[in-house]
Amino acid sequence: MPTIATLTLYLSITMGTIITVSSHHWLTAWVGLELNMLAILPVISKTKHPRANEAATKYFLTQAVASCLLLLSSIINAWQTGSWDILQMTNKYASTIMVIALAMKTGTAPLHFWLPEVMHGSTMYTAMLISTWQKIAPMTLLYLISNHMQSTIVLTIGIISTMIGGWGGINQTQLRKMLAYSSISNLGWAMMIIPFEPNTFTINILVYILMMIPTFTILIAMATKTLQNLSTSWTTSPTGTTMLMILLLSIAGLPPLTGFLPKLLILNELVAQTLVPIATITTMTSLLNLVFYLRAMYMTTLLNSPGSATASMKWRWPIPKTNSAMLTPTATFSTPALPNLPT
């Protein structure tokens, strides 16, 4: 793809998200989402492979249906209230349709079927874009209409997402699919808290994005796409493997890492809302995510690839300064945020 075309597409993706985030009118928000969606399609399908074309087609069809539902919801609300303001989503039927549309756009269960396949058919760079930047615009709209959501529907979507995200990721060997199901589970946590505490919802999404970007960056640098590749990465890239394991455990929400902070805040708010059964179910399903991340850690750090017993292992070599410089910010992002939690 020519450089000018690539630059234009990425600028359009950025501009679409900015338009949606800064808009107050539903039609303006819809235009931003459409610009974002149309610009990323060539990015997904730029790889000359049938799976990439299939991923772009699935992404287009899903996002088109979600956009139609978004327009339908905004029209119903404008018809009933006479306002196109995003903050005035007061009609309960319109708000329910809007939640479904935005859940489909983000890949939240039970409307999640496109997300693992699209991420698997994309490159690592594009998968990182889909799981981070592409979530910002619809999540912002969810934040803006959080005061008018039907909490029962949102809680149901959240519980289903955490269950499917955990069960779906256990049997995956492709890292992109595993991270896709992890994204579904994290979106479930976010959906459960947004009707009660939107600011905690924002913290959860922000922490998740900050964890996912370095995770994908390390996988790209290590040229790792499967669990089998991870099992041989320790001898070739010990620093990258160490950083990756810290990040994966943080994404899984293992204390005292930073990823545990939003989950603790969400559980605290659910208990405060007397939703103890939902908090219990969510905690149990989060163990499923921990299972496949611990499996990745086991295959990476506790298994050695076949080799001579007298061979010099690369982890015994001095660590370059550049790798040490990479390890420092990773540890900074992953570990110390939890002690800052107010008591």
C-alpha cells in the first residue's frame, strides 16, 4: 500500500474517532463512526490472503448492522423527545437499542462472534488497532448515555461477556484469538459497572488499553503469533518474554499488578449496590481468564525447547541497555498503581 494512501487511512481513522468523541449530535457521531469503519477496512484487507478479505467482510457487515441500529435508536429517541442530543437519550426503547448497537460495535457478547475471527485474520498491528483505538468511540457513547441505560440489560450483557470471554479463550492456541476473548471478558467487566459508576468504567478501559498496547508491541517485536512460538521465545528474547508475562498477568487481574485495580473497584461498587451474586459470578469467571494466561506463562517460562545441554543459553548473556530501557516502563505501568488505591 502506498505511503500516502496509508497515511490518509490512518488519519481518517483518527479523525473519525475524534469526531465521534467530540460530538453532541447523534448524526455527527454516526458520521465519525462510519468514517472510522470505512477507513480501517483497507487496513484489515491489505494482506494478500483470503483470511484477511474474510475478516474485512465480517467487520464491514457487523459494523454496518450496528450503524443501522444506532441510526434507528437515535431516530426513535428524536421522534419521542424532539432532541438529537446524545445526552438526552431518555426513551427506554431507544436506549436499549443503542446499547445493543454499541455492544455489537465493540464486540461484547452475545454479539461477539466477529471479533475473534477479524483479529485472527488481521496482522498484529491491525489487531492492536481493533482492540484498542477502535473501542474508544463506541465506549465514549456508552459513557454519555450511561444515565439512561436499563441496568438489567447491561448487567446481563456483562455477565455473558465475562463467561464467554473466559470459556472461549481456554482452548485457543492463536494469541490473537486469545487476546480477543480477553477483550470480550474485559468489556463485560466494563459493561457491568457503567450504569452505576461511569468513572470506574473509564478507568477500566484506560488501564486495559495501556496494557494491550505494550502486549501487542512485544508480540510484534518477538514475531510471536501462537503458544508454540511462545514456548521457544525464552531462549531468544528473555527480556521481551519477561515483559510479556508481567503484562499478561496484569491483564488477567492478578494482584498486586495494575490490572487488579479496576476489577477491585468494580467489585466494590457491585457489592455497594447489593449485587453480591453478580459480583461472585464475575469473580469466578475471571479465574477462567487467569487459566489461559497462566498456561501461556507456563509454556514460556517453565518449558525449554530441545537443545544441547552444553549450549550457551541466551538468558545468561548480558541484557542490552535498550532491553533494560524497555523493561523499566513496562514494570512501571504494570505494578505500582495498586498501592495508590485509596482506602
